[in-house]
Amino acid sequence: MGALKLYGMRSAYDEIMGVAIKRRHEPPRIVGDLLQAEISEKQARSIKYHSPSPSCRWPRTSTTSTSPTRRSPNP
């Protein structure tokens, strides 16, 4: 599973197989559970990738203008 980059399946394999043996699940059910673990892992990784990290510092917007102010001529 590591060579295929199925990290979700790899991490959940022992738990899924333990439950499957104990409850005598059929092979299609086991494969379905492994696939669901992989999908969940990929979704979690995607959310983590798109979320800003706590150490990321966003640029602050300034409330003061950096351009010189123009005064209108007095009428």
C-alpha cells in the first residue's frame, strides 16, 4: 500500500482487519472499509493543505495612507 501511496488504507489496515475477522465481514465489505479510510485521509489532508498554518503571518493592512495628502485650494 505504501508503494501505491495509499496512506489512509495503510494506517487503518490493522484496525479494519481486526474488526473484519472478529465480525466475519465479507471481502467486499473489507475493501469498502479500506477505500472509505483512504477517502477520509485524502479529504483530511486536503483540508489541512488549504488551511493557513498558525505560524503564517498575513500582511496587515494599514489604515494610514502612504501617499502625500493634497489640499484643495481655498476659493
